[in-house]
Amino acid sequence: MEYIVEKIGMTRTITVPAVAVTLVRVIEAKVCEVDENKRAIVAYPKGKKTNQAIVGQQKKYNLTPEFNKFMTLDVANAEAGDLDTAPLSDATIVKTTFISKGRGFAGVMKRHNFHGGPGAHGSRFHRRVGSIGNAEWPGRVQRGKKMPGHYGVDQKTAKNEIVSYDAETGIIALKGGVAGANGAYGTIRIVK
């Protein structure tokens, strides 16, 4: 079973020893259509974006205007209606999928954890890449060489243990961290 969630942020439990947890909130969603493999088109609210395609989908599935985003998920529902969140109360381990924070064009020290050169006066190396080529053969930079470039905005999946789940508010406490900024939308899939 998969669910759309919003990352709230990180905190820690009040137990001894304390455990770092990430809080995510299950988004209220409507199941529009279910096929024989329990794959479903799910509508959920996100912002105020609208266009003719969204309006057409809302008319087709008799949705209110706030449900303006659509996604295909594996669900527990057998027919259309509200998304069934009952399986979350028995779940212990989930896989979380989020888009990581964008860091723009980053150097090799930030992007690949390179050591860098001396920071003192007289050095002209500091945070640079260093040598990137070989000798006369092959006479070019090898494919896959770690270099500066675009860093972040990647889809990251991690396995997290559920510490607690509040069915009334829909808030799940996941052990450890998940990718993405606070307020980012992602999905969780029940593994066990």
C-alpha cells in the first residue's frame, strides 16, 4: 500500500535514550478509479493550480475543486472513495520516496566530499578539483569523473521504521531522516 505524505520536520522522542524522528502527515486523498491489480488513480489537494485537463478530470470523477493533483498508487481500496488508511496502524517498516533539496551548481567539496587543498597563504589550491586528466593515453577525461555540477533535486528512497502513528491526525513518526525540505510532498510504501 502507498500513501501520499507531507514532511513536517524532524524532532526527537522523549524516551531514554532519545530517538531522532521525522514527522510526516498522511494527505487526505480520494481514490478515483481502481483496476484489477489494486493500482488506483488518486486525487489529492496541493495548491490552487488548475487548467482544462484538471477540470476535465474533476468532472469525470465528480471531485471538488481542491482535489487538483492526480497520481497512480497501490491501494487497499476495492472501489472508489476515500483512501483507506487502516493498513498504516499495523505497519512497522515503510519505504519513503521524496525529492531531495536542490543545491544548485556545487563544487567537488560539497558535491562529492573531496578533501580540498591547504587553506593557508601561498596555496593556490583551496577548494578546487585538482588533476582530472591522464597522461598521453587516453588523452581525455575519463567518463564518470567526479566534477563540479548540479547537485540535489534527485528522487531519494529510504527505508524507515515507524515509531508511532496517530490515526486521528494522520501523523507518522519515522525513525531517522528522510530527504526533502519541510513541507515537501512524497510517498510512503508499506514494506512490513
